[in-house]
Amino acid sequence: MKAALHKYIKMSVMDITKIFSMLKPKEDEEELAEARELHLAVTMDNPEYLCSLLTQSKYKVYINTRSGWGVPVTPLRLAASKGSLECLKILLANGADVDSLDVKAQTPLFAAVTAGHFSCVKELLQAGASPCGSIYNNGSPVLTAAREGNVNILRELLEYGADVNVKSKLPEWASTNTNSTGPLYLSAVYGHSECFRTLLLYGADPDYNCSDQILLQRIKQPKSVLEICLKHGCRTIFVKLLIDFGANLYLPDINAMKAFCNQEAIELLMKQRVHPRSLMSQSRLAVRKLLREVQGKHGIDHLLSQMEIPQSMIKYLQHQT
């Protein structure tokens, strides 16, 4: 028994040692003092020192080199996560790869979104960073911003064409008994009404927040966004927004509504079920749909502002009261 326990402990220590040896930079990487110096300049948030280093070719060749203890990252990835805007600008101006990946397949933009650094997010997007992040990562910048409730970052991502109906990259077996956890679902469950409204304004599907029909067919009983809002007791504003943006009001199971705790939201839903949408409401939905088809993934506000119609009508089309 003791021998087996000793063997187990020994193996565990060996495994841990192996893990740390994998995370530790290789010997040849340790000799790259130039790469470490760039990393240090960003760590200290010292743009003047970083700029002076990058004027020398022996440093500039290592601008996309990963370094640092633990999980090695590029200087740009480090600047994005720390919110070091001036260092980030210098690195981009000197040719840093704007969409370089770390070992988790996270881009510098993803790191900036996660840390909530709006100015870095804006700078990276202007430099050509993909607003959707990496195809190799299970998450996405939009999902992260919606979950964290950072509406400014979310709006910036959507303005640059991020997918408003993006879903987590789940294995096939995990998507057979639940719906895709799109940004609408996340913003609702976490109570971020401004993010919720912004997603709808940019064309999020108000029923399932999903444009993948194959996925919806594979799910046995998909839960609509409306049902999730009722089930989680979300504030009435979430249900009102779904109604205004054309959600199918008959998707939730009426027999299960007794278990829902927000009675005000349920009463609003039941009232809307027996009263057809007004002509103005239907017209607004139709106009916004046509404009999205013209504009694609981007926002339609600038198209609305160009229409020769009264300002009050433009505000109504923008869902402004």
C-alpha cells in the first residue's frame, strides 16, 4: 500500500514538473534578450523605452515573439490585456501582427475585450483586427462583451461587423439538448439590458439568437430567448424589447408560465398575444429588415439618417422614444 502511494506521489510530482517545464521558455528563447526587453518595456508601460527599442533592427525582428514566464505572449497581446494604449499604438505602427494568437487561440482584441479596455479595442479594430476573434477559440469578443455588460465595447465590435448571432463553439453532443448560448441569452441572464437592446438594434434574431438552422433542427426542444427571459425572472424591459423587435410571442409554453416569477412580464406577454401588432410596429420591423439586407452585418443608423423623412420617424425606426 505504501509503495503504491509513494509511486502515486512520485508520479504526481513528476507530472507537475513536466507541466512547468512545458510552460517555461525554451533555452534558446531565454537567450533572446531582445524579445524579453520588449516584453519588459510593455510590462512597465513605458512607451518611450519601447519606442527607442524598436528603432533598432535587432529588437524589431522580435516584435511578434512570445515571451514571459508561464503562458508566453507577444508584446501586443500583453499591451492589450494591460490596457497600455500608447505601447499598443507603437507596436502596431511597427508592424506587430494584429491578430496573433496565444496558446489559448486568443487574439489581442479578445484580451482587450476581456479586460474591458475600450480604447485598446477601438485601436485594434481600426488597425484591422478581426471583430470575431479567432476561429480556433471557443469563445468570441461579442460573447464576452455581452456577458460582462460592456455596451461600449459591444457596440464597437458590432459596428465593425461582428456576428450578432454568434454562438459558442460547442461539440455536437453538447448542442443536442440545449440552445446555443448566444449574446442575447448571456446579456439577458446577466441582466445587461443595454447590451440586450444594442444586440437587437444590430439585428440579433429575437427568437433564438441563432442563424444556424441545422443547429436548431438538431436540438430537440430549443429554448427561445423569450422563454429564457421569463424562466430566469428577467426584468420586464427584456420582454418588452423582444416584443418591440418582433419576437414570436407564442414560442413559450403557456402551461409552464405558472412557474415563472415575473408576473408583470407574463401579463404583458399575454396582453400582447391577444392584441395584434400595430401597423406602425409592423412597418418598422419591415423597414429595418430591408435596411439590414442592404447594409449587411453593420449598423443601419447612418442609412436611417440619410432617409428624407421626418426626424420623429427616424427616431421611431431607431426604437427611440
